[in-house]
Amino acid sequence: MALGARGTTELTQFVAALDRPRHIWLMTPVAAVDPLLEQLVPLLEADDTVIDGGELALPRRHPASPLARSPGDPFMSIVE
């Protein structure tokens, strides 16, 4: 692939392919954020960051999610 881009087919491969610290920008429908975080968070390390850049829907479920509100949580949203 051009300019060093690498494709993956599994989330574990995707996370492993990123340079550390990892900054992962999600562009998913609001209903998919929590299920994706459930899979993604266990693969992350302390300095990694997850950014929600997806669609805005009210009410948003994930800001109250225990996955997104633990000490040192890696999650931020730009659409609050």
C-alpha cells in the first residue's frame, strides 16, 4: 500500500500495527461505540488514547459507560 499504509482484518492486528502511544479515532454510529470499546480497551496500554469523532446522537450512552469513566481512562469525545 502507498505511503506505508497497512491493512488489517482483526482489531488485535490493527492495534498491534500502530506506533505507541496509540491514538485511535473512532468514526462509528453512537450505538456501536460501547461494543467497540468493550473489544478495544483491553488491547490498549496506559498512554493510548481513543477519540470519539462519530455522529452525535442524544442521549449519548457512552459518556456514562464504566469503560469510558475509569481512572486514567483513554477515552475522549469531540462531539459532546
